[in-house]
Amino acid sequence: RGTPKYSGMVEDCCCDYETVDHLNEEVLNPSLQELVKTPFFRYFKVKLWCDCPFWPDDGMCRLRDCSVCECPESEFPESFKKPHRFSMNDLVCQEGKPQAAVDRTLDSKVFRGWSETDNPWTIDDETDNDEMTYVNLQLNPERYTGYTGPSARRIWDAVYSENCPKYPSQGLCQEKKILYKLISGLHSSISIHIAADYLLDEATNLWGQNLTLIYDRVLKYPDRVSNLYFTFLFVLRAVTKAADYLEQAEYDTGNHNEDLKTHSLIKQLLYDPKLQTACPIPFDEANLWKGQSGPELKQKIQQQFRNISALMDCIGCEKCRLWGKLQVLGLGTALKILFSVDGQENSLQLQRNEVIALMNLLNRLSESVKFVHEVGPAADSVMEGH
Ligand code: FAD
């Protein structure tokens, strides 16, 4: 490995590159890799066939690898099919009951069952049951699919030009800059996954790493690498902020041993002492949306993010759409945790699918950061030697 190219603080964050790489490799990546394989986190509920609200679909995917294999009814957990165990109304009733008074800890519990509350940042909601299916994410890895050309390009163009134009050096306010950086960081991560698992030779079906591609699309541009680290820390902050809620949540899939393991992995990840000492607040959201125009600005950016979420239905490649929808829902969940909780204790409510998206997104970003750290110097020196 060469000398680290990125050093100092990650822009707009509270941790430096070295600490992030170290924490990721020691703590976060190993736990996340395990977590996303558990039955709770590997099934994602998604509506794959929606009309694109902006232009007719041109289904521009070339390879068989574009398609998603959906789970048969019998595969995903029984508990996912059942309606939520109790509603907020039940809880209101419970409060007056003598049993509720006995266990005082009930009052301090932040988790009150998976919610059905809409996420104001996205258009995708788990409760929208029409034509939704479950997908085993482990069987549908995010990688090269052959989806390129004008169809893919116009989605990214629409995402950037209509919703978060690149900030002219100091021109934009902090909040708009953050939206841009989140999208750019996600874009870097998608490109890195394409490069990490690429079809090198179609004739022999040889898959492997494409270092030229990662260099040309990401490493050549320091801001794209910086935005990837930023997005990783932003999502990590959301996860740690929601720690109490996530710790108390039910990871029930009917498989007792697996569910215990899921819960213990979650705890291990959220309360790791190394994470708590080295990078306790990965991103500081406290100073955003301040001033008179704060609420109006928040509504505007929320609408822009919802547009980005709607654009995911226009992706003409099923597997890219799956991961696009999942990761945008994951970002929307992070935004909801950081910015849409009214400050009162216990007011956070998350849908099961939001938490699945959030943790899978964090894992994808963690993989990308690891890949850049491990392969980046080699790719840089190969390409710079040319
Ligand atoms: P693109 O990646 O399409 O980039 C377009 C333009 O955006 C670039 O020319 C550049 O100006 C700008 N840009 C690029 N990266 C950044 C960045 N990090 N920050 C800021 N600006 C940037 N293809 C797959 O093979 N597998 C997938 O799983 C997959 N998932 C996708 C998910 C989504 C949501 C979308 C929209 C596309 C997906 N694609 C996927 C397609 C893939 O992202 C590329 O669009 C495609 O490979 C063509 O790449 P390109 O070289 O034209 O540049």
C-alpha cells in the first residue's frame, strides 16, 4: 500500500480519514457483513414495477444479470407477512391498564412496534402493499449489470441537474450542499460496486475487479471520494443516534437462534467502545435548518429528495432499481432520523423496511470505503503510471 492519499478531517464531518478506515476495518465492516446475512436484514420488501412518472421506460439493460430473482412465498419470514402486532391505539389503551403500571420500564421504551408512519423524505413506503414482493438481497448482489448509455445517464443527469446542482464553491447553503454530497457519495459507492464485481470477459463469464473503472469514475476525483466518506459518516451518525430505538426493536423472524444473533450483532455495532471513543459523533446535525428560512428550506429539500426517490422508478434495469430504491430509502431513513424527529424523547418511529434499508445502505457504504482504502493506492499507481 502507498502513503494514504486522504488525510485530515473528512469535510463537514467530525472524524478523520484514518480513524474512519481503522474503525471500518476493525469494527463496522465485520459486524455489518454478518448483520446483512441474518434473516431479518436479508429480505427487502419492494415494488419493482412502477411506472416512471417522468418518461416512458426504455428498458435498456443488456445482460441477464439485470433481473432480480424474487423470493417464493415460502422463503421469507412468516412474521413479515403478518400485520404489525400492535398499533399506537392499542398502546394508548394499555397505558390505563394496571399491568402497564407495574412495569415502569415500559414508559421509557422508545420502541413501540414497527410503525406504519410515512417517511416524509421518500415516496417508497412499506405499507403500499400493491404488487410488493420480497427479495433476498444476498441472492441479488449489487454489481455490474451492463446498464449504461443514455437511459442510465439521464437518471443521473435528472438527479443532479433538477434536484441538487453541484454547488459553485461556496455558493450554496450548508443544507443544499449536504444533499448534493449525499447523492454524490451514493453515486461513488454504486460505481465502486460496479468496479469491484465487473464482467471482465463476457465470452468466458469471467468476473473480477476493474481498477481502471474505479479510477476513472471515482478515484480520479478527490471530491467523489470525500463525498463517499461523508455519506458513510452521515448514515453512521443516524444509526448511532437511533441506537436506543434500534437496540430495543424486535428482529423477529421466527428463527429464535438467528434472531438472538441479529440482536447481539446490532448491540455490538451500536455500542462498540472503539466507535464510542474514536468517533462518537460522526456528523453534527445540530446547526442545520436554523434561522427564519429553516422550515421552508427543509420542506424544499424534502421535496427534492422525494423527487430523487421517484426517479428510482425510472431505472431501466431491475437489479439497479432494487438497489437504487433500497439505498435511497436508506438515505431517506437517515434524513428522517436526523431531521424529522421533533426533539421529544421517544418520538422516533421507523418502519421495518426502513431499518432494513438503512443497515444495508450502511453496509454498502462500508464496503465501498474499505475497497477504496485497500485497492485505491494500487489503482492510483497503476493508472498514474500510464
Ligand atoms: P455515470 O456513473 O452514469 O455518471 C454520469 C455523470 O455523473 C458522470 O459523467 C459525471 O459527470 C457525474 N458523476 C459520476 N460520479 C459522480 C459522483 N460520485 N459524484 C458526482 N458526480 C458524479 N449499473 C450497474 O452496472 N449496476 C448497478 O447496480 C447500477 N445501479 C445503478 C443505480 C442507479 C440509481 C442508477 C441511476 C444507475 C445505476 N447503474 C448501475 C448505472 C451506472 O451508475 C452508470 O450510470 C453506468 O455504468 C454508466 O456510467 P458512466 O460512465 O456513463 O457514468
